[in-house]
Amino acid sequence: MDNLFIESIQKSNILENNKKVTLAVSGGADSMYLFYNFVELKKILNLDILVCHLNHDVRDTATRDENFVKSKCAEFEIKCVTKTENMNEFAQENKISKEEAGRILRYRFFRQYSKDRIIVTAHNANDRAETLLFRLIRGTGINGLVGIKELRGGIYRPMLSISRDNIEKYLRDNNLEYIEDETNYEEIYTRNKIRLSLIPVLENYNPNIINALLRLSDNAKDAMNFIDDSVKSNFDKIIINGVICIEELNKVHEYLAKEIIKRLLEQKYGKGQIISRDNILKIYELKNFQSGKKIDLGNNIIARKSFDKIIFEEKKTSTEKSEKFPLEIGNNRNSFGEFKLKITDKKADIHRFNIMLDYDKIKGSLILRTRINGDRFKPLGMKGEKKLKDYFIDRKVDVNKRDNIALICDEEKILWVVGMDISEDAKIDNSTKKILHLEAKNDRY
């Protein structure tokens, strides 16, 4: 067994509590290095090993590779499962790259046979460096510079510190067989181009470019651990029930604020097109606009500033019609809730859902309705009327909630914005003889 492999396995601790292992084996140098070392580990730790090999069905020698893996498993008495999936067809059907198609098919296959097993792949130090360059070329943030992670999505990668040169040397020194994939030397995939063309050029400037990239990856990992801790410690202060509290957002550094916004979007919408740098920047800048400002995030989702909050919601496809219900003395029940009206000459305790009006100041019949264009209201204590819209703005009522607020009106005016204020023109005073007592229960607002 290779000492480098032993060191990596001991650092990862993946076998401490796991004795059932699925190995992803293609037949190439990296995966056969993984295979041979696990064969030795099996003797020491009494491991239950299953080898999974996916035939991508895209080259003539694919069957050769599959048969090689099968023969080696038989030689060492290791269980083996193989499957054939056409990578190119899957890529065309799903409109993705061939590389992405291969990755999806492989991991789907591995998980299919690994319900109670850990999955181990043969990604190595060179793969880490190539992935980092690949992401740099496409554009990435700090998290992208971390490169391949040792554990992600239940997949373990214990060889990330072992270089391809060391892997091939171990196989040569110990006369261990593997299959060389001819396509590794063809510049048909972006990663091949990076390995065959870009890295040799970079080695002219730094012969140890692989190690330099790995150091960058390790530094990025340390930075991301710090950022993750900062996000976790501030997230619940800034995000309340999926809504951004602008006052708290302004207390943290801009970079941390954007990372918290990113984490919120991931939680709400997964890792789709909504999670873009452009959207994160626009959401962050939204705090500087007036209440009511909206931005389109795509996928029928908008972010909207509502006073001191930023709210996320689906676009409205239609406007609700105004609702209207007559009110009678006694008990009334409708879609707004329950409303009890009685006439008395005695005052009672009041609160936001239990109020009193001067019955003789009411003009005509009573109705309960939602707001309509042109509504005006004279809140208690004011000398003049104001637009109901302006009243809601002053009370910082979210625009999407305003259509659900019950208004109790007579034939001339709004008497009570339920849960808020009564009208100055209907208040009781020293001349009041009849008191209308209104109580609202289970109000939907």
C-alpha cells in the first residue's frame, strides 16, 4: 500500500465508521491506484467493497475498459457492477455538455447501488488544479477557487493531495496494470485542453504551477470557512421568515451582506439561474430605493422593497376584485372573519379589533369591503382627509397586504380600517347617545 494513500485515508477518517464502500473505477491510472490500495485496506479493515464501472458507450475501446475492470475485480474477489449509458445522447437530450452529461450519469449510477455505502472516487491533486483553472477561465468567486471538495453530496475524494505523477510512479514501481484512455490525449474537452495545452504553458512561468494552484485552493478554503462562519452567525439577525431586514443588513460589511443574500436565495430557490451575481448585486442595491421598488429575478420571481424590508414573491398574474358584504346588527360571518355589532349606551374597553363609534354619526347602511381606487380616510385625531393609499404608506403596510384589509364603511365614508384606526368623523364624544360597538374576530389580515 502506498504511504501517501495511507496518510490521505487517515486524514479523511472516512473509514472510521464506514465498512461498506463503493469505488468508482474506470480502469485508468487514478482509479486503479484507488482500487489496488483499497484491496490492501480490505485485508486490514475487513471492508465490504463494491466496484461500479460506467461504460459511456462513446468509443470503440469502452468495452475493453469495462472487461478490464471486471477481470481485475474477479482476480481480487471484489464485487463489481457495470452499466452502459450513452453520454453523447444524454447530453443532446438534456442540452448540456458531454462532460456534464458524463458526470451526471456516473453519480446517478454510483448512488443507485450505494444506498448503505460510502462512495469513493479517484480525483487527485491534478484534478483539483485543473478544476480551479477551469473555473478561473469561466469566472468564479472565492468558493469556486476552493476547487474539488473532499466530501460533497455524499461523495468522498481522499486522493486530492496526491499528484498524478506520484500515482503513476507507484503503479510502475509495483508493476500494477491499468488502462490508458486514448481520449486523455485528445483536445476534445475543455479539461483536456487545460491539461494538455494550458498547464504546460504555465509551467514555463512556474514549474511548480500545480502546487501553486493547490495552495491557492487551500487559502480559498480557509477564507470560505471564515465566511461561512460569519454568514451563519449573522443570518438569523438579518433574515426573518425569508424576508431581509434592511436595518440589520446595513450593519454588516457589504461583502458579507451579499453572501447572506446568496445563502437566502439558495435556501429559497435552490442553485438555479436566480443565483447570479447580477441578481445578488441588484437585491443589495434595492435597499437604497423607495418602498415599492421591484426587480425581476427571473423564473417568475421578483424582489420588492417594502419600507424597511426586502420581500421575495411570485409575480402577480391577475388583480383580485373588490369584495363587499352588508353588515347587520348582531353576528356577521364572511370571508374576512366574524364581526359582532351591537348598539348600547355604555362605553367598553377597546383595542385594535374592538372599537366604539357614535351610532348617530353613521350615514345609511353599513358595509364591509376592500379598498377601491379613490378611497379617502380621516383617521382619528386628524382635521382633514387623506388618500387611503397614503395612510397605508404612513402605517408602513406592505402593498401586497392592502387589498386584504377590511374596511367598515357607511354610505359616505370609511368608519374603521379594521385593526388600525377609526374615523375622526364617527368618534364618540360628550354628546354621544348611542354607541355602536364593533368586534372583529379571526380577521384574515
